[in-house]
Amino acid sequence: MIFHGYDTVMFGDVDGSCIGHFAHQVRFLERAEFLFMEHVKLSPRQWFLTHYLFPRVHLDVDYTSPLHFGDEMRFDVQVGHLGTSSYSLVIDVFNLTTGEISMRTRLVIVVLDPGTKRPTPIPQALVDAFTPYLVGE
């Protein structure tokens, strides 16, 4: 299954030429992840601030076409890997205004115990919520 989220490129997301600013485009991935977590009924505020820490440890991004101020985007989110204490999200960002894919990404996240700051097993609720979105499922 694939989750589809939607957003618009805002003025603060672009550089002086009105093209998506390199560093700001990583924020689109945060938006996509937030929308995905809300969709699977795992409140980001509860999970990210209360019970676990979720540091991002690796990010691969291929920028394939520009995003401009005012462009409509679609985030296609899947779970690429579901390990013991880490998982990855595969997020493709489509520019709905031009009909082109703008970004292909893979984000690796580790689940940490907030007290020890050490990896801890992925909670079963997260596994259950993410399993239908595993790539190839």
C-alpha cells in the first residue's frame, strides 16, 4: 500500500529564483512523514516526544526536477525496511503542477530509548501500523 499526502510549495520553501531551496526541500520529507504518521493513527507528538526518540541516521535524495513556488505536491510514502530497531521510509515527491517526479528519497530512522539513548526494539504498534505499507506488500 502507498500513502498519498499533499502540500503546496510555499514562498519560504524557495530561493531567489523561486525554485525549491535545496535545504528546505528536506522539510517536505518531514511534512510527508508527519502526514503518514497521522494517517496510520500514530500521533507524532505522542510517539516522538513521550515514549521514544527517532533520530534520522541516513538520507538518500535524488533531485530529478525542480519544484517552484506555488507548485502542488504529492508525497508517496512507503516503508522500505522494517528491522529490529530501525526502519526506512521511501518518499517520492511528485510535482502535480508539472506532472514530474521531483524527489526520490530513502530516510533511515532508528528507535531509541529516551532514558538510555540506545537503540530499542520497534514498538509493536508501529510494526502493526507500518506493515501494510512495506514496499512490495
